[in-house]
Amino acid sequence: MKIAIQTGGAVSRYGIDGAYRLFKECGFDAVDMNLDSLFPPSDILNKRKPPLFAEYSGEDFLKAFEPYKAAAEKYGIENFQAHAPFPSCVYNDEEYNEFMIRALIKTIWATRHAGCRRLVVHPFFYGYDQRLTAAEERELNIKSYARLIDAARENDVIICLENMFSGYRGKIMAACCSDLSVACDYVDTLNELAGERRFGFCLDTGHLLLVGIDVYEAIVKLGHRIECFHVHDNDGRSDFHIAPYMGVLDWNSFVRGLREIGFDSTLSFETAGVWGFFDNELCPQVLKLIAETGRMFGRRKDAI
């Protein structure tokens, strides 16, 4: 089982080449490319259209992603998964949401250009106070994800949904795809529409913890649909994105779930939050610990 780490946190400090070099030195085999850094949530929530996504296309657009491809080749690290810009839509603005669909399609092309086959695209949903009915939310998601099928097929990319949460008046609430039966239905329906396995699931351990879902039961429920992970910990109240054992998630149950479904792919850590918890000088040591934690999970998963 390979071990991966997200590029977020390190790239802002070391640049893309420097981050990949650091990941290699710390013992990682692969990365989760935070392509969302090129089109951050603040831009989307304020309905901005960054020039890269609004004005560039074709080879001119793909040039922006060359450094990820070059660094992976240079340091012998796999670009295993990528993270698309999010949120995937905004409330009550059809014109901007059309732009977001085009941006997501462009991100699919960028994902494959960087030598990657899995792209995490957040479900399409609104805030708690603007929430849709279950039927309306399902219709929005099936229709929106279906528009990504052609680009995903052309680039041999698997689109991964993710379990989400939302906040309301200081309280964390379950959101789209936190209901794992709904998540399974979305993935199965979309693959049926695609006529092939073109959709999977990215299970986010921290999000499970925030809404009180048992990690073992979640892994077993999703089973073969799991294409990748966002592995991280928190205190059960805030989405800190910290390393395992810095929070309260039951990591023995996590490993038991991996063993139950026979997961043998890449285990990716979404732990950029450690850059805010530790001094920059200590972070490389923390990254080494995260890599070794992943290898420990692998050994325990395979233990008889």
C-alpha cells in the first residue's frame, strides 16, 4: 500500500518542486494535488472568475499544471489523486454555476495532463439555511456529475465524490453524501449512466468524525466504491486536518475497516493542518511521522 500526502501547506512554503522534494525525503510515495489552490473557495463564494479558468484553454491552460507533472517525474512520486476547486456550485446563480461546470471539466483535463487518474469533486449542495430536499439534492448531483462523464472518459479519470458537512450557527451538521446509503446510490447511479466505472468515492475520515459516523461502518458500507481517502484527525468539533492520534478518531477501527474490504491502494493523508500546529522547522519531522503512520496502518491491515 502506497502512502500519499496532500500538496497543500507545503507548496505555499516551498513551491511545487520543493514540496515534492520534501515529500520524497519524508518517505511518501505519492501526492494528492491540491489543484483547488489555483481557484480557491474564496473566489468561488465571491463569484470571481480567475483568468486561468475563464480565459485560458487548451495547451495554454495546461501549462499551469506542468510543474506538478515535472516534479512527480523528477522525484519519482506518483500523482495519485487530485482535488478540484470547491465548492462545486453556489446558491441561486445559474450563470456562475455553468462557469463552474466548465472549470471542473478543465480540471479533469489538467488532472490527466499531470499523470493522475483520480479527481475529487465535492458534491453539489448549498448551505444549511438554503438546503434542498433530499430529492432535489439528488437531482442536482446526478445531473451535474453526469455533465462531467464525457471529459472523464476521454481522459480516463475517475471522479470521486466525498462525504461532506456544513455549519449552522456554530454547530456542525451532516451534509451531502454524509448519509452513506445516499453516497452509494449516487456512485452506483452515475456509473450506470456512464456505462462503466467512472465514479468512485473519496472517504474523508475527519468529516466522518465531525458528524458522528463510525469509521469502520463507513468503510464497510462503501466497500469497493472507495477509490481514495482523505485521512486526517480532529477533535470532533472542528475540521482541523491534523495527523492521526492528534485528535479523537478511533484508528484501530479505521485499520479494521481497511482489512475488511481488502483495501490495497494508496492511502492519502489530508493533513495540511499540521503546518498551523507546528513550527515550520518541525513540520518535516511531522511529515515523516505521518508517512510512518501510514506504513504502520498498512502493516496492521495485513497482519493475520
